[in-house]
Amino acid sequence: LKEINTEHKYISKINSRGKAANSDHYFFTEKGVPAFFIYTQGGPSAYHDVFDKPETLPLNEYNDLFKLIVDFNKKLMN
């Protein structure tokens, strides 16, 4: 992801982190299934709770993040 983003400058910053047992993908990675977790930072503090509303969902980086994920998947498939 970082290599692709450096080349195309899709989003401003990418951080890496280790596995987190509270994430959906964690148990797949524990069984050897390749997986990654991605999210954007900033925006409203309500996240996956009763105050998380579509009208307050910031989609300002959606298109660039989508392009990054598509390019990443293309690289994985080659």
C-alpha cells in the first residue's frame, strides 16, 4: 500500500499497525489467510454506534482510497 501510494499520492498518509484481536480480519490472519485492515482518520467521533449517521459520514477521501485499494488488489493478483 505504501509503495503504491508513494507512486500515485492517492492519500496523504498511511500508518502501519500490528494485528488487533478486536478486528474482523484478525482470526483469518491467525489461520494464514492474507488480510488487511484499512480506515481513514478524522471526521466525526461517532463510529459504529447509534450516533453514526449517513449524513455525517465524511467521504472526502473515498475516490482516492478506492483507487489505492484497486491498485493494491491488482498488484496482489499479479
